[in-house]
Amino acid sequence: MILYLTIIAACVLIISAIVTLVSGLGFFYVLGMTALAVVVVILVDAIVATVSRLLPAKWARHDMKIFTVKAKEKKFYEKLKIRKWKDKVPEIGQFTGFRKNKIVDPKSVEYLDRFLLEACYGEIGHFFSVFFGFLILLLFPISGIWLSVSIPVAIVNALLNLPSLFILRYNSYKLEILRKSNLKKQSRMAAVESVVA
């Protein structure tokens, strides 16, 4: 979380400095506008996350085509060296009561189903946050100064949501393999038990 807060603070300062230089307005005025834009975008992200989490579970099923991750997509994430940096991205599962940064019960199909459901909810939230962050452009009077602040803030918001989306999809690929393996083991054990009985 400290990394994200540092990135946000650095972006606020950089955006404010650039807009101040270009516009000739006072730095603290522009800094205030930029901070306001960041707060609004964070609120939009929170609303998107809350609404996506309230969707019926049938809309976030891991077996739906939209949530299925193919091998090519997984390779794309590997080219991004996702394994090296994925643990540095904050995971805020504590707000939903289900943390997704560690698999607690890898042998339980029920647990993996819940994990995949939560990952799908996360995908929905981060995907829409990338785009809904640009709603900030509609919330305030459109002027040159506001656009020069809100567009960079919306872009930074999108760039901060994409890694989380990528991580969720990358992990889902592996979770699906683990789930299928567990289902096969359960099926074999059930077959053995029926023969023994």
C-alpha cells in the first residue's frame, strides 16, 4: 500500500508542477485541484468496487468465457514479468472478507470456487474502474485548467488499476488448473471408495 500511496503522491506533485508551469497559476491552487481530482477518482473507484461486489454471483462465474484466461494471455503476463512485481501491488480483500494474496486451502474445491468468484468480482471492479475514472471529466466545469489536471489523474488511475486486473487474471489461470486437478483427485477417490464399499 505504501508503494501505491507513494506513486499517487508523486503523480500529484508532478501533475501539479507541470500544470503550474504551463498555466501560470499558483502551485498550491493547482495542488489543491489535483488533490481534489485524486479524491474524486478514489471515490469513483470505491463506488465501482462496491457496485461490482453487489452483482449476483451468476454474473461473476469463473467458467464464463469473459473470465477464461487462455495460454496466450498468460504468456503476455509472463512477458511483463508479473511474478517479480505482483506481490508489491496491494490486495484489499480485507474489505470484502476474502483475501486473495495467498491460497489458504489449495486442496478444497469449494475454497477455490470462492477464490475464483472473488477474483472475478475483482476483475469486474478493476476493469470498469479503468474507464469510470474518466468520469472525473464530467464532474467539474470543463476548462483548460481542469482538463489539464483531470486527464492525467484519470490516466494514472487507469494505470494503477491495470496491474491488479492483470494479477487477478494471471492467478485465475493457475487456480483453474489447481481446481481441475482437485476435481480429478476427488473423482478418483470417489471411484475407489465405491469399489471398496
